[in-house]
Amino acid sequence: MSSAPPRVSLGRQLTLAVFWFGISFVWGALLSVALPFILVPEHAGPGNPALVPAAGKNTAISLLETGGLLIAILVQPAAGAFSDTLRTRWGRRRPLIAVGALGAAASLLLVAGAQSFALLVAAYCLLQLFMNIAQGAYQGLLPDTVSGAQRGAASGWLGIATLSGQVAGVVVAGPLAARTACYVIAAVLFASALLTVTRIPEDPASAQQRVTSAASVTQRLRAYAAEFARYPDFCWVVFSRFLIFTSLACVQRFAAYYIADTFHGHYALFGIDLGSAQTATSAMLAVVILFGIAVTYPAVRLSDRAGRRAILVSAALLGALACALFTIAGTVTEVVLFALPMALCFGMVVSVDWAFMTDLAPRRRAGKFLGFSNLATAGAQAAAPTFLGPVIDVVNAHTRTANGSSGTGGYRVMFTVGAACFVLGALALRRVRARRVADVDDEPAGVPRLALT
């Protein structure tokens, strides 16, 4: 029978969260700031060509991200499940983290040098492959090493690391040339992975022997799915996560083009002229994420007492409010002010939602279960650009202004869809009845596993 891990120090919790900083730095800098301007530079030239026509940029980013995120949906659960059974002298999680981080850093160098859309797609898909190998294994470290009583606090630091990485990413990438930013992103990713691999030891006794079986692929898939049926509350939280993260992805993925197409060179934030759409996007996201950081740790600690579900429902409704306000924003300053409810939503979700899933996942199979949760995260990030990117371009084309400037009707459609997904995510959480799965999660059949609210 497995036992709960011992209490860990604050320093260990902070070190455990470091690689989340690196992961979030990658996606904050690359997806929100650098990638849109690698596709369509504000000032194209030799070595930095426009890879797609400007009129189809939202569709192009949809195609790019969909390919990569489909890989993420498949790879991360598989990597998590594989790490659950891996047994090496270095532990079961760290070898995959190291391989994934090295491959991802190399892939970022390929992204920086891509001179055609096809090469960019290939490099981006390779990046997704390695990032999700690393993340699939990494997600198992927290439940491996932190007891249920400390997971609220540990998840709070995780949320702070996630948002800090995003704000650092958008701030650092903002003033840099988009391709140059990729080299900085690779360095930060490598450094954060190195710290995790060298400073978080794994107990060899906790690694499990690899199980060999002559079962057919169909039988294994059925057994894989059947285990989730025993934890319906975990599945409802994952479904809610998909809906909420779809809304968040709507805003993050298209923020750069929304600002460029809506304000046409008028990029003043609180009276300060930021000069370019890339810098304005970076500044706007930085302000938003900083407010998110401020509420992350208090939100997850409050959820220890008030319950995770209540906090997440409140967060989803704040997100819906922000999406509604975006439809009437008339300046970059108004965009930032209207985004503050979104910032509160983001800060609450990234920590509390993770804590909730960690509470509801069986600790011994945490790699598999938390890897499966990537179906929600990556699926949402794929769904938003896949379906909305072409819609935005088509609606924008039909709402052009009299002087021929690109229209913005597509972005209003995007915000409306985002608000609806937030509300549906809140409703899905009403189906969750449990608060936590016991740390000792291999009791005989028939023993109660859940503490009901």
C-alpha cells in the first residue's frame, strides 16, 4: 500500500515550481508575442520575410497551432503514463524532462531560422512534441512529492510560477525582434529544466516496475479509459478546464492581431505611445498577467477553506464579464482596463484548477491522469484557433471600413464565443461532487475513496 509523501519545505515547493516558469515563459513569449510577428512581420525584409499574406494571418496561425496542438493532445498523456511506470537510476520523471527540454530548446532554434511557412509548421510541431514529453512527466512530480494537505500551497506557488513565466515572457519578447526572441526563450527553458532535474531528487523506492503484458492494443485502450470512469469528478473538472481554457486561448492567441487591426497605429497605453502593435501586445498582456499573479496564491489558499469549485465558478463568470466588455473597447487603455476581470479569472484558474485536479487524481497514477488533463489544455488551445481563426478572417473581410481598412467584426464574434464558453465551464463544475481522493489510493475495491461535499 502506498503512503502519503512527507511534508516538504517552502524552498522545495518553490524549486518544484521552477520548470512551470520555464514552460509558461515559452508559451507566453512565443505564442502571444513572437509567433504572430514571425508569420507577418511589421517590417519585413531579407532574412525576415512575411510567411503568409496579411489577409489570411488568423487562418494561418490556426493551421500552425492546430497541427502542433494535436501532437500535444496525443503526446502529453502518453508521456505521463509512461513516466508512471519508468524505472531508472535517475527516477521516473526526470529522464523524460531532460530529453524533452533539450529537444524543445533545439526546436526553438529551428523556429527562429524558418524561412517558409512549411518549415515553421514543421519546427513548431517538433517543439510541441518535445515540450509535451517534458511536461507530461513533470506534472507527476507534485503529487509524487507533496502530500494532500500541502497541495493547496504547492499549487499556489505553481500558479505564481505559471503567471510569472507568462508575464516575463511577454515583457522580454516585446522589445526584441521576433526571431531573436526565440534564442532567449530557448535559454530560459533550458535553465529552468536544468534546475528542476538537478535539484528535485526522486525516491527510487517510489518508482514502479514496468508491467509487461500480452494484452491487445484494444484491451489496453479499454483498460486505459476504464480507469477514468472510476473518477467521474476528475473528468468533469477536465471538461470544465477545456471550456474555460478555450475562452482564455481566444484572447491570448488573437490579442496581437486584434490590437493591430483595431487601433491601426494608435497604440497609447495610459497616455504612453508604445510605437508598435508588438510592443502594445506585450505591454497589455504584462499588465493583465501581473494582476493575475496578485490573486493566484490568495485564491488557492481561500479555496482550501471555501472549496475549489466555488472559486473556479467565480473565476469563469469574471472571464465572461471581461469578454463582454472587450466588444465595446475603443482604445488600448480601455482594453487593458476591461481585461482586469480576465486577469483575476486567469490567476484564479491556473492555480485552483490545477489544485482541484491534483486533489481528484489518484496519486499513484498522477502522471497518467494529469497528462490526460492536457486533452483539455491543449485541446482548448487547438479548438480556439482552429475554428475561430478562419471565422475571424471571413467576418473581418465582410466588415471592412469605407477606406479599405480591415474590419473587426470577427473579433467581436470571438469574444462572444469566449463569454459563452466561460459560462458553460461554470455550469460543468456543478456536476463535481467530490473534494479529494485519498492519498492512499490503492485501497481494495469497495473502500470509499472520496470525501463528498
